[in-house]
Amino acid sequence: MDLAAFFLDCCCFDDYSFSIGETLREKMIREASLYRKLDDRVQCRTCYRFCQIAPDEVGFCKTRKNIDGKLFTLVYGEISSTSANPVEKKPFFHFWPGSKALTVGTWSCNFTCPWCQNYRISKYPQDIGKGKYLSPQKFIDLVRKYDCQGTSISFNEPTLLLEYSLDLFPLARKEGLYNTFVTNGYMSSEALGLLIESGLDAMNVDLKGNARTVKKYCGAKVEKVWQNIIEAKKSGVHIEITTLLIPGINDDEETLRTIATRINREVGQDTPWHVTQYYPAYRALEIGLYPDRTPVETVEMAWRIGKECGLNYVYVGNIPGHPSENTYCPNCQELLIERYVFDVIRYLVTPDKKCPKCQKEIPIIGQYIKE
């Protein structure tokens, strides 16, 4: 892929096909899909914060505003970042391996995580209005131009691009493309239902810890995240789960064992669980979090706990070259997919998705896309 040309396109992708008298900024302001009127206020129903927003005010994430008694998204198609990413970067290890997803995000977030690894996007709602406009159709055009196999809404919390996703996903489906979210999983059940109806194929959910941790550091209720994981799985959405391991916050054995046991019991033992190494970012040092990368030994402990709790596919993340980046047959331990960071080095799963040694079925969605 010609990266120089790709990034040039991404800097110049404003779609000026709008009506006479409509400015580019107005193009990005659309009536929200989910809200209720409450006298002069409106209640946003996009995520589980259910913000009640007074006239001319914005909600918690600052992407939705009460204008004349109606709720509007301020970021429809407003893109802060664009990249053609390997699907393994999401990470998805059991979903269209070797493929690429054209990935976009906007600004802001509905969580308050002080360790945010992408804070220059998610913690800058003041930059709303400074992005580039990308229409859903132009998005599809870029997917084809750069030989991607699907779409991904990521970088910041993708739920904030709900209305955009609802328009984009059906277009992608018509073109035979997949649709993915990399999310904190805090969208409302109504929003999740609309996303699934529109063509959401896969979610990687960042499960940040137990109820106390998520409430204290993220300002959210972890049970709502679990509820969405379980509902999406039941609805046929491919689920992978990531836990960023932060020493002293969510790396204790009890927390990890509880997460792994619940994944096994409520989502399934074949659900991939990515346990990843944290590095200090955003306000981590300011509030006294661990001042260095998570020790490799801690990540390996989490991996062992996942396996002890019956999960068939546990992966180590952010430690390049670690053998637990790879996929092994849970029956005979044969190496099936060898990876290095985001690259698939060897792919040995048979075309009918079985282990070549013992013939155990391996849960992979989609076909391997070989460069």
C-alpha cells in the first residue's frame, strides 16, 4: 500500500456534496438517533450515562447537544484519525485473520480512564469541529482503494459515532465488507440493537476490571458492559475481550480469575481474551499509578489464570515476540497461527478451519487473507 498516498487522501477527504446554503460544519450536525424529550431537557439514550441535557448544553461526552428541544450529534462523519490497520491490531485474532480494516475515530469519550492510551483523541472534546468530514460513501470508496476487507470504528469510543455507523454499516455489507467496533462496551441496549441490525459483525470490548475499579476510574457500571457483551454474543456478533493490566488497579489474582471465569461461563470458553501490557499515559503518573510498563511476569500470570479458568484462547499483548501472541490448538497444542506484533507469519489452520494435526475445529470467523 502506498502510505504517502493514503495519508494524503485522508487529509483531503472532505466530501462537499451537500445542499446549497449548508456549511461543512452543518453537515456534521445531525439529529441523534436515540433520545427522549423531558420538558425543555432531552435525555440522550446513546450510552448508559443517559445524560439529561438542558437547552443549548451538551452531555458528558460533549458530542451531543440540545438544540431547540432536539438532540443533535455534533460529530457525524467528523474524523480525527484514519488508518488502514491489520485486523490483528484491534486486536481481533479469530476474525478474518490477515485482513485489513479501514479504521476511523472522532473525538472524546464517555469514560474517564486516567490511564488512557489514546488520550490525544479521546480526551480532547475541545477539538470537536477541527476534524475532517468523511461521508459514508467516501469511506467505502477508500476501503476499496486501499484494499481493505472491512471497516472499524475505533481510536476513541466508537459509540459516539453511532449515527454515522448506522449509515456506514449497511453500505459496507452491500459491498461484502465486514464491520467492527473497538469499544468500552457502554453503549445503551437500544444503541447495540441498532448497530447489530445495521450490520455490526464483531466487537473487541475493553473490559477494564471489576465493579469497584470501573466505577472509581471510569465512572461507569461494569455490569452494563457485561450485559452488552452477553447480548451481542447471543445476537451472533463475534466477541473478543481485552484487559489492559494496570499494576495495583486490576492485576490482582481475584479480579483476573473473576473475569476469566465469567468469560468462560457467560460468553464461552472459545472467546479470545487479550491480556495486554500497560504503559503510563495521560494522567497515570499524576494520580500515582504504576510508573513503568506492566511487568512481563504479571501479564504471564494473567495468561495462566485465563488458561486455568478454562479459556481456550488467551493472548499476551504489547510484548512483541512473546510466544503467547500465537494461536495453539487447545486439544493437541499444535502451533496454528504464528504472529509477530500485528503480522501473521504462518497460518496453518486448514481451509475447513481445523487443526491439521488432530482435526479439532478452530473457531475462526472468515477466511485467512494472505498478502
